[in-house]
Amino acid sequence: MHGAAVSGAHLESQFAALVDELAADPERREQLTDLLREDHPYYDECGVAKIVRMRGWVLLAMARTRVPDPALVFILEELDAGVDPYLVAASARALRSLPHPSPELAPFVMHALANVRYRDEPMSFEHYGEYAVSTTDTSAVRELLKTLAWLGPKARDVLPELKALRAQRGRFPHKTSIELSRAIQAIGDNDRSDEPNDRSCCDSSSNDVTGASFRTVDPRRSTEPVESILFEDQDGERITFRQFFIGRPSILAFFYTRCDNPLKCSLTIAKIAKVQALLRAEGLVDQIRTAAITYDPAFDLPERLRVYGHDRSMQFSENHRMLRATDDNDLLRRHFELGVNFVGSLVNRHRIELYILDASGRTAAFFERIRWDERGVASRAIELLSE
């Protein structure tokens, strides 16, 4: 696989053939997960629409076989913060290939239903890149409802939300209304209060739904390669990595202002603002730094950074900044192993990622893919003060 995945744009037919080949070989099927990495060379210089088709085909291959354990977090990420109907629908279908339903999955499906309900559109999964036709069409909302029906009694906690949707008569097409009723029936009619919750899909560390977004990191990794990287902040002041990130613990998020997914970059900066408020309430706002570094330094000039942060209530001071690398942006990307790819200088795909650095500027923990909790991040950073 790695020999085929050289840098540059690739014919989609070659990619689809590779996916089909891996899915058909039980001994190589685990390699499908690698194709979901945002920084995979296959996505270099690809447009967003092409990436949607490519990643969707990987998810559908998993739906036809079984989701490998390491791939579950990619699927949960799409359900939690995805807004493209095709990828959400493919993720919902892939989820149903798990060996057992789990109650922990239901909130992710409901998040996805809220995210794409007003973006829904007909689609087909029979062939790569196929448009919907009357005999094969489905939709993101219908796939999500089918997944809730598959969860059955395990989704009992979201039953009131589904019933509230059903009460909004005339809001869904006929086929979607049928799937909604089936989901409610599957959850409600089979509900037994004494039935134990089956968490078998998520018992291993690789499949831990509630903790999938958080990892503790070996802090011994040197910061030397990036210490001299020069940044410019939202006010045009220049500062090196060493000057800002060494000396106190810090919370570091990545984003870019041209991001069109409101559940990723925009929400990330709004959540950083909430972390700042939590630190201020604890009297630690001057002891723990916060920073947001753009993936897109050529476009995100100081004025644009300042306005973007101000509009999302981020507070600025010498310890709290938005930054753009003026050089060595590729080195920064490699050091943090960022989940991002580009077409030209424009981001074409990225994950949610936030890092907690110790006072030596080394990564102590990071949160990825699934939307992180502000209090959890603040608490982990506070712990570093006493370590």
C-alpha cells in the first residue's frame, strides 16, 4: 500500500481499487484505517469534494466488512463534528458493522442527526462516486435512523428526542418518517429496564468511546527542533516558540479562519475562551498560557487573527495569544504530527486537535478528533502546575 501512496494527486479509480482490494483481504483489512488519516499522501493536493468521495468509500468498505478497532474514533469524529451528509451517512452505516450495539454510541448518532438534518440529500452507496437513483437512494438522516434502530434498547436515553422529532409533523419526507417510526419502535417496544448495557464494543482501550479523544504522551520528547520557530501574534508582535511555550504550562490548539465547519475551528476558539474563563476563576490565568496556532499562516495575518478571536470572546495578553508561524510551518506540522492536509496553501482536511504542554514546552497530553471538554482540559493543565 505504501508503495502506491506516493505524494501528489491520485486518480480516484486507483484509490477506489485499492480500498476494494484491502477490504477483500482479511489479512490486510486493518490497513483501511491508515487511509483515513488526514495527513495521508493520497490526500495531498486533492480538492475537498474528492476527499469526501475517497474517505466515504473507505467508510463504506468498513461497513461491508467490519470496523477495525482503531478506526472507531474516526467514525465517532465524523458523527460528532462532521457536516458533510455523505461522510455522516457512510459513518452511520459503518457503525452498524460493529459486533454489538452500545448505549455510548447513541449520543454520537443524535449529534450527527442534529448536525446534518437540514443538510440532508439523497445519495447512493452502490458504486464509487455514484449519484442517487430511485432504486438505490438513501440519505444521511435515514442512515442515522437505521443506526438508532440497530441500537434498539441501547438507545433508550435518546428516545424522548426522537419522539419530539416525530411530533413535528410534515418536517420529514415520507421515507424518512417511516425510518423514524421504525427507530422509535425498535428502541421502545423492546425496552427492558432490567436489560444490562452491553459495552463490549468499547471495552478495550482502543475502542473507549468516552476517552477516545484524550491521550497522555511521553513527555521526554525534545522540543529542540521547534524552539527557534518564529511566530507573529494577533497584534503583530514577534515571539519564538521558546519565548512563549517554555517556562509555564500551556494549552495549544490548532485552527484556521477559513474553516467552513462551525463545529471545528470556530468552536475550538470559542472553547479556548471558556478555558481562559475557567483559569481566571481559579486565579491561574497568569500561570497557564493559552495559544491558538493557525494552519494557514499566509492567509491568517494578525488583523484577521485578532478579529476572529475577538468575535469568539478570546482574551489576549502576553500569556494568551493567537499565532501564525512566519517560517518553518512544515517543521511545526511534523513536530506535533498534525492531522492536516492541503491543496496548495489551503487546508483540505483536518482533525480537531489540542495539546497540553508542560513548562518545558513538551507535549504532556493531547485531545484529538472528538470535541473536548473545557473543564477536562483546564483540569489537566492545572495538574501540570503541581507535577
